[in-house]
Amino acid sequence: MRHATEHADFPTAELDTALRGGPFHVALRAAIAARGLPLQRVQHHLSRYGVKVGVTSLSYWQQGARRPQRPESLRAVRALEEILRLPDESLIRLLAEADDRATAGRPAGRSYRSLIEASDVQDRLRAELGGSLDGGLHTLGHHEHVRIGARRELAGREAHHIVRAHRDGVDRFLAVHHGDPGSSPRDMRVRALENCRTGRVHWDQDTGVLVAELLFGTRLRSGDTFLFRYGVEDGTAGVSGEYLNRFDLPGGQYSLQVHFETAALPGRCHRFTQHSAAAPRNGRQELSMTEPHHCVHVVEPRIRPGILGIAWEWE
């Protein structure tokens, strides 16, 4: 919401520099100064967005004494981007990059930049294979089983899909696999397990992204349902610390189960969510491992756009 009368003619060079390189608190302080808004006015505008944040918290944020982390605080940051007339996710991105730096020692974690690059590569590989975003299919159920091997590596995964066609003539699905940092998609193997066969497979070696065409062998009519299952044998990277899935569209139930070899059991596991690749992680919840199967899992009744995953810490 723009208020021209509250705009001050402050130089924007500092703001442009801060938005490019951060850190978050410097960018926020520069944006507030460039718009000429006292913190009480910023708080007032936030309240009009249905977000309650105290003036003290805003002051701490722009001083770097505290960082927004709770879901309500992250909603405030998104509202601030609009109130202060900043590019979408510019402040959120700086928070995510700070999280990347704070967890730089985590094994095989995916940084903000790697997720953004992988997203761009996925879109490019889909386009090369002539696929659209949803491929004419609506997801009713999506169930994944991920295997972590004895070397603590992402050994592979299987996926079971239940879909419904929303247009006539759908005869394939484009499956995406994003290997851990350092993986080699050219050495991965795609296995068609049920009601499909493998078609073309494209990959990008730099990002570890693989996109495989799964052919149904039949053409679905609008309203038809279909079940199919496939797997990807990986094992091409080093120590794995998480598995995540990015959802571009809403859908039905999603379940993710991660199985660990007896010789490589983690100390702790937790689930997490991200609104987007540029957003900080939230929704953290500790997960208990089932015995004697050495598995952890999450179940979401309804898929929502964003990222959902499981991370673990090695002892």
C-alpha cells in the first residue's frame, strides 16, 4: 500500500547496495529511511495488513539485535516488502542467505542459491521435454520412500503417484530428481516400476537435477485416474543431510518416509517447511525414528505450494 505523502527524498544508493548484498538489518534500515517512515507508521501499516509487530521488535530488526523467525514475523517481513515498495522476496531472500551462512557446516545442505538454480534448471529441462507445469495431471496422492545408505549417502528413492487427468490425451509424466551437492545425474538410473516405462532422460551435471519422461502406454481422458510408480538409483554424492520436495501446485495427500541403514543412523531428525526457495525455514518438528525399521516420516493431508522436507544430524 503506497502513501506518497510519507515518501522522503532520501538517496537510494545505500538501499540498492543493501538489497543486493545485505545483511537483512542493513537493508531494512535503509528501506525505512528511504521511505521516510517512523517506526510507529511502519507498525500502523503492518496492522492494516493484519500483522501485529511491536515498535521494539522493528527497532531490534533494523539494528541486527534480533532476526524475524516466527511465522508471524515472516508474514510481517513480506508485508514490509510491499509497504516499503521493495522487490518481492528481497528481504526474505536476505534472511534465507543468513540462514545458509549460519548452517554452512551442515552436510550436503541445499543453500538458497542452489535451490534457485535447481528451480531454473528444472523449468528448462521440462521445457526441453515439451512438458507444462502440471502436465495435464492433478495429484491425488504422492508417496515417496527415500533410502540413505551405509555411507550416509542418498542411495535412491521410490515414488508412487495417484493422479487424475484434467484434459484429454495425457500419456506421460515428467519426474524430477534433485541429487545432493556433488551428485552426478549422468550416473543415476531411472527405474519404471509400475504402469509406466522410461522415455527420454535429461539432466544438468552442475546442479545435479535429472528430469525423466515416464510413458503411460495409454492416453487418459479428462477425469480418468491413473496410478504409477518409479524409482531413481542415486548414490553418486557424499554425506546427505536432508531430503526435500518442492511443490509448485496444490494437490492431494503427500507422504515422505526416509529409511536409514543400520550402519548409519542419525542422532536427530526433524521436518521443515519453506514458503519458497528464497524463504527461511520454519515449521520445524522433531521426528521419532521407528524401531526396528529405522524410518522417519511425515504425512501432509493436502499438498500446498512450497517446500517440505526432512533433515537429520549425524552423530
